Amino acid sequence: MTRTPVRAALPVLLSAALTAVAMVASSGVLAATKSKEADGARYTMADFAKVPKIDSHVHLHNADPAFIDAARQLGFKVLTINVDYPDFPPLDEQQQAAIELRKARPADVAWAVSFSSETSDQPGWLDATKQRVDAGLRAGAVGVKVWKNIGMSLRDKQGRLVMIDDARFKPLFTYFEDQGITMLGHQGEPHNCWLPLDKMTVINDREYFAHHPQYHMALHPEMPSWEDQMAARDRMVAAHPRLKFVGMHMASLERNVDELAAFLDRFPLAKVDLAARIGQLQYQSQLDRAKVRAFMIKYQDRLMYGTDVSQPPQQSGAELLKEVEPVWRMHWRYFNTEESFKVSDLKKPVKGLGLPKVVVDKLYHLNAERSYPTAWKAARMTGRRAFLQWLGAAPVATITPTLALAATAASPGAAAAARAADLGRGHVRLQDERLSLQFDERMRSRIVRLGGARPLALTGFDAGEQLIVAELKPVAAGAAATALGAEAAGAPPPMTTRTLERFALTSAVPSSGATPFGAGQRLTLTGKAEGAAVEKTMTVTLLDEHPGVALIEVAFINRSDKPLRVQGWTVASHRLLAAPRHAGGWWTYSGSTHTDRRDWMQPVKRGFEQRNFLGMDSSDYGGGTPLVDVWRRDLGVAVGHLDKLPRLVSLPVKAVGEQVDIALRGDEPRTLAPGETLALPLAFVAVHEGDCFVPLDRYRRLMNAQGLAAPEPPRSAHDAVWCAWGYGATSRWSACAPRCRRRRSSA
């Protein structure tokens, strides 16, 4: 609340794979990266107005955008949060002001809705609250604020305080969890609240509680303790492991960054803002600056800047700016420089943390943009939020052309013309700001990278999702009797395989909703196989919080009256087009194991081919990470699956001239009875910048969202490890010293 005045083989394989990803990403390359970050380039005070910034915790109750316009000149956007606080205007008035501000300045203002818990014990409260939240989200809200009155003032009919983990709230928080709605939680108060005024660590708390004795718990020994409040909050978050939770005010764990670190470690989806608690960080800096700085760097992806500034309806934008600009500049000085200076919350000077630019960018805007992906959008239709665009604005049945392959293979030119004619046109697509998946009338798909100077097609229209079936081999009439005789004698009939790769698109239905990974936009396509009684359904989901990542769910249904022998299948099978010269060649990361212990990362040269099977390839060796990545200097494409149990699948990579084939493939035969469905593993395609550690980290976060988190790497994982091979061999230093000297002289 405001108080700134303002001054494969076994399940263990998956666990091992996750641990390996975390160790490699967190300990190896990323450890080196963070080591460099600690001494990286820094911003100065001269950069203050130039760097994009978001104050992710304000309370604006004046619909005049004058303050927003002034803040923009200093590089600031804001998130204004509604709160069920008696010192503020009624919730409906707060909401109206927020909506008007967002309509006036959509690129600079985002807002969060809230609700009253006063009648939470009454019938109909839950449905009414859901309706209020949904209406707010439709009006552009990016989350829901849940305030400290739950746990500190709300009481039941018997006069007992109602805590945040009370059963009455569980259905509401489950609804948030299922719908991917971000919860902005302010539970409890700073630890100072339970101390006498003269024992409080910062001036801000001392002044606030002196003027708000009703919230000063040291005066109310009958109230729950600080430990009780934190325990109730933690029980609530633990009961909703997929809840996107943002702890306001450092999650009320501001007294010690070690306690906040433990909270963030326990709840991998949680983030926190620093609103109205930066003074507590500064106080800890005076005691142990190195520890605070190390905390900010280690948890750089989980922290958001905020002030908790409030604007009464009668206050002008100029008056508010006069109050808040010095605070903004003081905080910038603290986070970016190593100067020692006086701050309003402390009697003694504090030395700035001098954080690297990469950390400051996350703290000041990148983390907020990722946490609230629909916020601060203006001219673009959706920004990160995925959207559907129907080409031609007509039902697919009316826009699907009839393709006639008139060319024959009589000449190389004719073959090329036939291929070009066969590509067709994309008729429906699902896209966000980084990725566009486009589908033609045969359910073939094309991957297009967005976000650059212009859209860049990475593939042609490929038959990405295929079904491989076994059928009786056609035999000549004269050989039929021989075949029947062999079958009668017990020999199996001759079989052949056929790949079903073309499916006539019959419907494409857009929708939106929640997933275990957060909210997203979906496109569900249905098609019928050409030449077989097989139906394919395919649901593609683009996630609000993970731009550039497409989830792919595929199912094949046997619509015939006979059993269907399935030999295998593919998902996300694509041929990446040749890289331009300036982008260099392709490289690949393959998460599988190999008996020859080859490198995980290799250049994709002509003739390169690797199956990347995720089963056991030795008696004591096998499995791996279900992800393959192919990248070059400017971009990369990753394919994998997100099942929580190991799958005996392959992720093949093959060089075809200057192009590269990738896919997720399964080769386990089975028979589908009439009407039976074959549901494939949940797959994904990700377009990214950087090398393979980017999609590996994305995979880690997606698995975390499903409750599978790798353990925190120990400190020893960051140390050098010496390893020797060739036991029993004898060598002499003198034999290799000349070579070492030559290498040293040429370095």
C-alpha cells in the first residue's frame, strides 16, 4: 500500500536432463556471463532520461494525462494499481480513472484491477468478483491486486481475522491460476510494523506508522505476528503452483535479502517489485553492500522497479512530478552509480550499487514487460499478445484455391515449377511479435520470423505433422494367389509404408485461454487426409509470456471401419532455408547422448546427419534433453517436447545442401482401432536470437511452470573442475612443451 509521501528410459532421466540444463545454463556459460555482468558497463546520471523505464507500482486517481506526458519526457511508463484502500477513492472511481488514462496514453499506461473482499462470506461473492475481474481484463487490466486487508482487517462473523489462505479465497485464486491471470499480492507489512517506532530501521516506516497507528502491529499484540502473515501467504502460493504471483513491496520480506532469496528459490514463478522498500535495501547496503549487490545480480530476472507513489484526484500532474522526479533520480543514482550520498530514509549516507546495464534494464523495464505482456501497447495490434489474422477475411472453404500441378518432371525446370505451384498460399496464421506460423489449404505450415526490419521466412510450406502408416503392398494379379498361399502358411503378408502428409483443411477456429504456462491465443485446425480415412486436429498456442514460442498439440483419428497400423509420426518437421552469407553457417545443439560422447554443439556442414534418439544407446548411457536447436549469427529455431515424462522419440537434424532439416519424430508402431485417437506429445517450436542457451533457458522455465524445477546449482558448480583421461598412459612434459610454446607464441 502507498506510503511514499513522496519523497527415456526412466523418469529419472528427465530429472537428470533438467538438472543438466540448469547446471550448464546456470553454472557454465551463464555463470561466466554473470561474472562478467558484475563488472559490466554501467549507466550514469546523464543516461537517466535516455533509458526506457517503468514505474511498475503507482496509484493514479486523476484521469488527466498531464503527469503521464511529463513522465514520458523522463523515459518513464507506469503501471497504476487499483486498491481496496479506505484512503483512496472507491474502487469504481479508481478503475474509471485508470481506464481513461490507458485510453488516452496506451503506450505509456497500464493498470491492474482489484475487488472488495468485504462480503467474501456471502453467496454470490465469488461469481461477482470473477465478473468484475473479467470485465477489468477486457478493459485492458494486466493483473489483479489483492491487498493486505485480507489478513489484517477483514474478519469473519465470529470476529476472527481472515487470512489469505482461507478456504473462501481458494476458488478465486484457482481461477487466476487456471486463466493465467497475474496476481499482485500485498500481504502483511514490513517487519518494522511489529517493532516500536524507535526500533524501526528506516524513516519512511517510522513516519507512516506514526500516522497510521491502526496498521502499527506493535500497538496491537492481539493481532497475528509478521511470521504468521508470511506463513499464510506462503501456504497460499504453495497451494497454487502455477499462479503468476508478483509480491508487492519485496513480498514484505524487505528486512533481509537472504529471506527474499529463499522465497524466490521456493517459488520459481514468483517475482517481486521494490516499491516503497528501496530504503530497506539502502539500509542493508550500509551493513553489507556486497551482499545486496550480489542479490540484485543473481535475481535480476525476478525484480521490478516501483515507487508506490499516489496521486489524489485533485492533485495536478505538475505537482505530482515535482514530488516524484527527485525520488526517481535518487533511486537511479543508487542503482547505477557508486557515489555516496544522503537519502531521505536514512541518517547516514549510502553508497550506490553500481549495477551493470544488463541488470538495470531488467529491473527498470524488461521484467515488467515480460510479467505484464499485454501492457504498454499502442500502434501495434497486439504486441506480445498473440492474434489471429484471416487472409481475405473469408471462411477458409471459400478462399481455398484448387491447385493443379500441370508441370511434369520432363525437365529440371518443370520440376521446379511444380514445386513452386505446390506451395500454395497461406490462408490462416497465428502470430505474435516474434513468430508467425502460416498454414495453407493442405495444413502445411511455414515459419516466419518477425521483429526485424521486415518479416523473414525461415522455411517454405512444409508438411510439419505427418503420420506414417503400414499398408498391404500392392501385388500383381498373377502373384495374388502366391501371396494368399504364403499367408495361409503363416507368413506375414507383404507390407509397405505410406506417409500421410497432406490434409485438406476443413476448419480453423481461433480461441484464447489458460495453459499450464500462462494465458495464450490458440488456433485449432482440422483436416482430412488425402487418400486415407484419417482426420488430423492440430492446436497451436502462442503464449503471452513467451513470445516466439508456439505450443503444438496434434492428434490423429482413425475414421475408417478398419484397424490402422501406425509406424511413426512427425511434428514440426521443417526444412530451414539456406543462411545468407552475412549470417554465417548453421550450428546445432542436440540434447541426446551418443556412444562416442560427441559434442552437444556442432557446426552443420554438408553431409551432417544425426538422429538424436532419446532412448538408451548404451547399457549405462542414454536419454537427454528433449530439445534440438539450429542457429546462426542472427537467429535460431528450436524444436522439442514438453512432456513431464521421458519419451522414446528422436529429434533428427540433417544437412540438405545449404539447408537444414529438423523435426520431432516418434517410431513406435501401434494399431489404431476404428475411431481411436493417437495423441502426440506436447511439442513446441521456438524462434530466438542468440545461441542454444536461449531456448534451453526457455525450456527450463516452461518445465518450471509445470512444477519441475532443477535444484539450485551449488557454489562449487561455479568452480573450475580438473579432469584427466588416459589412465595408465605415460607421457613426458618435454614431449609436448615445444608444441605448447609454439601455441603460446602464436596467441
